[in-house]
Amino acid sequence: MRKQLHRLNSGGLIDRTQALCFRFDGKNYDGFAGDTLASALLANGVRLFGRSFKYHRPRGLLSAGPEEPNALVELRTGARREPNTRATVVELFQNLEATSQNRWPSLGFDVLSLNRLAAPALVAGFYYKTFMWPARFWEKLYEPLIRRAAGLGRAAAVEDPDHYDKAFVFCDVLVIGAGPAGLSAAVAAGRSGARVIICDEDFRLGGRLLAERRQIDGRPAADWLAAILAELASLSEVRIMPRTSVFGLYDHGIYGAVERVNDHVAVPPAHQPRQRGWRIYAKRAILAAGALERPIVFPGNDRPGVMLSGAVRAYVNRFGVLPGREAVVFTAGDGGWATVRDLTEAGAHVAAIVDARSEINPESKTMALRVGARLFAGSVVEATHGGQALRSVTVRDASGKRARLACDLLAVSNGWNPTLHLTSHQNGKPVWEETIQSFVPGRLPPGLAVAGSAAGRFTLAEALRDGARLGREAAVEVGFAAAAADPVPATDAETDGLAPVWRVRGNRGKAFVDLQNDVTDKDVELAAREGFRSIEHLKRYTTLGMATDQGKTSNLAGLAIMAEQVGKAICETGTTTFRPPYTPVAIGALAGHHRGKDFRPVRLAPTHDWSREQGAVFVETGQWLRAQYYPKPGEQDWLATINREVLATRSGVGLCDVSTLGKIDIQGSDAAEFLERVYINGWKTLPIGKARYGVMLREDGFVMDDGTTSRLGENHFLMTTTTINAAKVMQHLEFCHQVLWPELDLRMVSVSEQWAQAAVAGPRSREVLRRVVDAKHDISNEAFPYLAAGEITVGGGIPARLFRISFSGELAYELAVPAGYGDAMMHALMAAGEPYGITPYGLDGLNVMRIEKGHAIGTESNGQTTARDLGLGRMMSSKKDFIGRLMAKREALVQADRPSLVGFRPVDTNNRLWAGAHFIGIGRAAKTENDEGYMTSVAYSPNLKHWIGLGFLKNGPTRIGERIQAVDPVRNGEVEVEVCSPIFFDPEGTRLHG
Amino acid sequence: MAEQAKSIWRPRSAWAGIVEAGQIGVDGKPGVTALTLDDMGFATLIVPPGSPDLASATKRMIGLDLPKKAFVSLSSTHGVAWAGANHWLLFARQQAGFVDLLQSFSDHAAVSDQSHARAALTVSGPRVREVLAKGAMVDLHSSVFPVGATALTSFAHVHVQFWRTDDGPDGPIFEILVPRSMAGSFWSWFAASAAEFNCRIDRD
């Protein structure tokens, strides 16, 4: 095994018996189970993790957690490559492969770091100001250049091979964060019997306790932690979810979370998801997300080796890694002193303690003396030195005197910001708390309480106390009896004194506010000078707080400097609002199973398998897959197929699935009255055993849907709707009944799924049906005339329905059987029709035949047309009221020259027509003011042997025989067409009644 | 011809071509078991608001109480599930005789046969709740969704009605009804969701 030079000989929550090898930038390293990628690399002495976004400056680790702005890597390779992954939260696994980002050709030598030479120009707003002119250069030159230079990692270019899940879970109390506050809350709520979920984004529970050397009840905190975790595991209604980030808070106690089920292995085990998106429904929630330490803005603060002081303790105590051997600690509060102690105990030498406060308490002075560190009180670090790793720092003391100190680690501490992001997801504004110099949660969303550091109560004692109290309260609020409260355990002494330093001015290099976006203190000043003073403007102008870390370590410093610039207090400048997600979430975890063909459900007709056996080509219509046409070997193209299908139907018999049409069973003594009110035409006169075509309008007078409705009994109707509008019509009818006319005696239910239905069309259709319908039913022309509808049987007693209706204009029937018999019906019809050459046809053939007959479908009744436009004005009854009646009479809708439906044929019959073409008078320019209407449907008619079209034309019906141009600039330009009747084929309708 | 006709007119299961008996997922003891139900009869019963006699008719004809809220009443042969305001789903374990039963109900409610409109299956096993949690925006904890509870909701964007029957030796048992046309999409989701727990599949 390779030697890990910065690994301590003992200690840490890593499993030294489980060595893991991994690769970073092509080089092999070893780490241990329990490491993060960051801690393992640090153990191996790696300091340089990436290059910065804009200036390509070398960057190392700032943190040990989710706030990391610098150490972003591409994790894994090939299809599983994942850009912008924070090395500080990547759990190490065997054979992990990671690559640094944003450098070329290598991390150590990066060509674009020459950007640094141009740095004085690359200030905030640089792109806006520089690449304004000439405008045409933007797309071709500037943008590609900028995109190459700036930016983060590369997404995988191929489909993600892993499966993602999405799941729902309910609880009484959700605890977010499993540090001392969260664990105390979970156990307090859990003991009462409440259903508790406790989530933590880490793979190990314990929060800051894992990183600190603390005592609880006089014993190491690890003992307390082990006991409380054991108790939680023993409570059957408590669910512990490690590796789970709660990223969003939504309405009504709904929380979004992502569980990294298999991110800690190279490839998920078979059948297991990579990640799982959770929607958590919680009656109460306790936010115990802790706090994030704040860096200090000073010149050179981005050099690899400058690290948050709490992160230093995490690497030392949790991971057994020494981030440096010769350290300087730069602190604005008591936090830095804990780092001095822990570093020293781990064997590092602390060369100096730079405390920005001038008053240092005696205990601290003693400690400095004991560890042999120089103490600089009232002092700051004003510069750092070294190339790609820190070699020394310059300290400036209160008198302005400078000292240069050699070191390979600078730990910085500037107090903590509560991780309050979730509290502002419902518009809650954080409020400034002067005593702790931090923003704390403001108005809380209903059901949420905040415990410990997340509420700005930073001590361990407060965390334990808050957690226990809030956990118990939450359980009581949702109806559980409070469990007996254990006394809150005692903790070792701690202090949290602080006098934050918002920035150190200096003249040796850039002082970064936002490390991820390369925003400096000078950029904030520039924004202030140029008037972008609102915090929201500052963010957008400088990009401060954007990208993957969303300003977790930079927002406060940015707005503190802005406050200073505009002479306001921080509480007056306010803060930007946090929105979900708290940390980046893979889209896959939100989509779950629903991607590719599973994006949404597909509906298959009960005859689908039969169509597939027949070689159908399918097309999506709404959720349905419908047979479009049935090609046969040797047919050159779709047109040849459709022509065959149409000619065979018109000359013999064709067969087409129509199961997808909506079917609504309507019963009740007021059923006929109801139909009167929703359709434009009359229904009371419809005899039992008859079908009728009906049109319904929306309230605004435009056509909503059409179809046939049959009367099966005195108080029993069966309505059909178009496939696309089935659900909408059902909803409309339910609304009409429940809201407008609840007094009607009426029962409705969709039976669309119950019936398989087939159209049998053509002069031989009756003969075919005669061989399928049970012999006892007379279906002769006399007994079963046009528009007859009846309940019959097939196959020796199977209940079925027969309708003599026609969309093709031929003698035609629709036969319906219970869906389970749909497949059998198609086979039976094919067998019975074999002597007559029965031919399956699909939607396209159906479309040709309906255009030949001038029947409107969705392209004509497109939501913008009235019954009158469609040539159905005379269907509108004047003897009754119906929905849309009044509004259909609006002036604009009854204007004489309003475009209405007519047919079109090309003057030169060799020309093809295109739907979408607009009608312009011959010799006139193709301009909007000359527009007289548009083509809605076209088809090649194999019967007429030329293209035909339907469309809306001003004064259409009065212009039969006129010629006009159909203009389609994007396809075949202008085609001269003749206006004709929309009924191209069998205008007398004799075939229908045959 | 008559013979041929007879052989053609066989009903086809809503799960045909979609679900095959066997095992999906990892080896070992199944965490979930799915059984397709291919012979059930279903019908919607709707009555006008305040209509009194469906409850007594239900009691008389199948011996079951008409549930007033989101519950299902079950016997070994029949069941009736609440399905909305004034709206129930009547079902039988076998289609034989179901048409006659519907006939006798038609005096008491608007009856619409839906026997072929639904694809039905039973799911059970110690991990079944974890599978359903990937689809159901419904709390399936026993304190909220006890034996006999039903819900109309959607799994994976597919409308479903499901209920919980008496527990079996392996824990809770749920029966799920899916619109026939969406059985394939439902199964795609279910199979992918159940695979990690190892799922045994039986055909009725």
C-alpha cells in the first residue's frame, strides 16, 4: 500500500482495516473506508484540487462539507461521468475515479491561467461591457470563446445507464440533520411513539460531533452518539435516512429530499436505484441543519492551504488527516482556538495565532504559550505567498507592523452562519441578529421549528437542549403524550465569542468574496459604484452567490462589504432569498422512473397486439398509440399503403380500430334533458335504438367536441367523444351536472376502457358483420338502417353493441365488444371478411376518407372555430337553450365574411397541397392584410387521383368555383387552388345508405 | 364455421403480453409477490344523492355493508368499494354470474359494467409497502390505511383504485385496479420498482 504521508497514525472515524484504492487525474492513491474523496486526497498530500471559474487560479480545499466552493471534480467516467461533484461530500469507494475540472492541459499547468494576466480587465460586468459590439460577433465568436474559458465540468455525453426512483413517505415529525440537536429531537419525539424520520446528508450520523473533541456527561461525545443511535434504531416508528439531503420545503409540510442510495459504490447493484427522490409529508419538522463556518476576505485568501478552521478540525478529528504541519490560525472569535488545540494534539506545530480581537483572555494566552505559538492580537493576515500551495503568510499587527511567517496551512475562522436555507423557501426572510453577527431564521413556515446552530444557538449545550425540547413539543402537537424528559446531558465548557472581520484591505493580490465565481471585494465595490446596490442586483451583476454552492460561504461577506460601501448596516441591506434546492440535485432523482418511454403512461387499445401482428405503424395521439397505417411488403412508401387501404375500403370492406374514442355512459330520468343542454342540437326526439351526431360548445361559443350519442334505453344514453377530448368532455359534463344543474336526475361514468370498438366500412361491411353477429339479430338494411344502434351478441352470446354510423361515407358499422374480446373481435372480423378482401386501415386512411367527405376533426374544430365556421350552423337549435348559445352569437362570430369551411383542389392536379398554407387572392402580395384564411387538412385522394384540402376561407361557401393562391412560403411556395364543396366524394351520400 | 367462431371468441387477459409468471430482481426470497387477477367482474354503481335503498340491496344480494367512506367491504366472493360521492365499485371474484348480479342491482343504482375496463392484481410481501411508496401519494401506515381502506389515486401517473385486504402470513396485501389501456405502463413502473426487493410473479 502506498504511504499516506498526511495520515495520522491513529484516531479518526475511518476503518484502517479497509483500504480503498482510487484515482485522481490518472494517478493512483489509497484511502480508507470512511474517507471522503477530499480527506483521502489530503491524506496523500494533494493540495491542488481544481482551477477557478474565471481566472483559472489554483484552488484547494476550503471546507469539509456541502458548502465547498473549490474542490469540484468530475466523478466517474463514461456514461456515469458526473461534473461539479464536491470532493468534500463524495464518499470514497474502491476504484473511484475522479478528474479535476476547468484546466487544460493539466491541473498543474493550465494555459488559460494566463487569464490572470488579463485579470485587471476581467471584473464584474466585463462580458456585458466588452462584447456588446459588433452584435453579430456574439454568437459566432464571443460566446463560444467565453464558454470555453469559463465554466465548470463536462456532463456525460451519453445516456445515464442507472435507474432512479421517486418515492413518497409520511411522518409525524421530520428531523432535518442528525447532529446533536437533530438526534436529541428525533429521540425525544420517537420515544413518545410518533412516526419520526431523521435525515442527514452525510453518510455518517453525528454532525459536528464527528469533527470535534467534545465531552458529554463527562465522557467522549462518541459514547453519547453511540447510545442515542442505538436507541433510535430500536424505535420501530423511527426511520433513519443517512445520505439523504432535504433540499426543499414546499407547501403544506411537504419536503423534497434526495437519497444517494448507491453513490458510494462504483456501480449500483443490479436492480437498485442510483438515487431516490423523496417527497416527505411531515406534520411537523425540526430543522437541525447546523451552521456553516465563514471564511475571511483578505488578499490571497484563495491559495491552496487556506482552509476553514472547522474543516481543519474535521480532517484532523474525523478523518485522521493532518492538513498541514506548520500552521497559522487566523481567527475572529473563539472558534480558531479549538483548532489550535486540536492541531497541536494531532502533532502539528501552530506557528502563530492571529486573532483579530485585541483583547485575548488569559486562558488563551496560556494556551498559545503552551503550544509555542506566536500570538498576534488585534492583527490580521494581509497576504499569502506560495505558488500552487501555501508557503507563508504576511501578518499585519495593530500598529501596522508586518511579519512574514512560514506555514503550509492557514486555518481561518470568522464565526458561523446558521444553515437556515429551508426556512426561507416559503418566502421567509432571514433576520439579522446583532448579538451573534449572523442572519437567523425569520418568520417560520407552518409546522417548522429550528433547533441549535441552525437557529443561531451555536453551543453544544444549546443544541442538546433545543433538540430535546422541540422534539418533545412536536410529538405533543401531533397528538402523542410527551415522553418523560431525560435531563439534558452536561457538556464540557465552551465559548463562542466573536467579532467578525468582513474584509482585510491590502495591496498584495486579490481578496475573494466568492471563490466559486471568482468575485472579489473589488468587484463588489465596482458594483456599488455602478449603482448595482440592491443585494439582488449585486448577485446578478457580479454572479456572487451563484452556481453549485449558491454562495454558502460568500453571501454574507458580499453583503457586508456592500453595506460598508453604501454606508448602511447589514440588517438594512438585507439578504438574497434562498430557493430550493439547498444543494444540487440530479434531475434523474426528480424524474425517477419517468424518463424515455416511461416519461408518461402510454395507452394501448385492446386491439393493439392485433394491430402489431398486422404490421401496423403506430402514432401517438395524446396518450394513445394508434395504428397509423399497415404497410405490406413491396409498398414503396406510406402513400402507397394508404392509397391501397382507402381503395380497398371504398371498393370492398375495411377494418379500423376506434376503441380509443371516449365513451360515457349516461343514465337517469333527466339524461335526455341534459344532452339538450350540452349539445347544440335536439335529443328528446331521438328514439331508443338510434344514434345521432352531436356538437357541443364551450361556454364561449366555440366548438369543444363532437361525436355520436346513442339512446340505449328510455333513460340510458351512450355518448362518444373524440379520442383527444375524452377526459376534457367528461370533466365538462361533471362540472355541468355538479355545479350548474345538480337538480338533474343523472348518473355518468366513463366506460372508455370497457369497450373495444372497430369500424367496419365499405360496401361489403354488412356481409362481413352478418358472419360475426349472432344469427338471431337482424342487421338487414330495413331492420338496422343508417344510424341504428343496438345491443346485440357475438360469438354465441357475448354482449356487444352495434352502431350503424360512418365516418368514411361508406356503408359502415361500429362494433363494440367488452375489451377482453377486442383481440378476438379483430380476428373474427378478419376471418369473416377474408372472402371480401377485408383490409385493415389506420388513422391515415381514416383521415383521407373523412377529408373526401368533408368531415371536420380536431384540425378544424381547433378551439378557435364555431359551429357556423364548420358549416354546422344550421344544427344549432333555436328551440332550446344550450351551453355556448349566447356567446356563439357574438358579432365577430357571426360576421358574414368570417372564414368558413370549404374544400380546395389544385388547379394543376399534379400539385400537392400543404396544411397550414394561407389563402391570398391571385396577383396579390403574400402579406397579412391580404390573408383570407388557411388550409387545415390535406390528403391525396386515390379516388380523385389528386390532392384535396379543407380549410377556412372568408365568405367560403359563396365562392365555390373561384380560384385563389394557397401560399406556403416554407414549403412549396404558391399553389393555385379552386374553391369547391368540402364534400369531394359521393356528395349525394348514396353509399352511406347502401 | 361455428367451431372456428367458438375458438376465436376467447377473452384475452388485460395482462396478456405484459406480465409473465416468474421472478424479477435479485435471487433469494421474494420481498414482494404479485398475482394477476384475470377473472374478476367490476361495475360502477351510482345513485342519486340521498338514495336510500342501495345499502339494503347490497346487504341482501351479496351480504355486504355499503361503505360510507373510503373503505371496501369484502367477502370471499364479492366486494364493494367506495369510489367517490354516491359512487361505488361492485366486484366479484369470478365473472360467472356477474351479469345476472348486475341485472338485479340495476333497480337500485345506475350500473355500468367495467369488468373489462380494469386490469387487476394482488400485491403482497414484507417489502410491498416500500414498492407502493414509489407510486402512491398515500400514507400506507396501518394507523392511517388499515385493513379495508381504499384510495383512488395515481401510481406513476396512472389512475388506480386500490385497497387493503386482510393481512397474509407475509404482511399486508393490497389489490390494485389499473385502467386496462395503461396496464403496460403501470407494469413497467411496478416491475422496475419491485425488482430491488426481488419480486415473484404469479398469473391467475
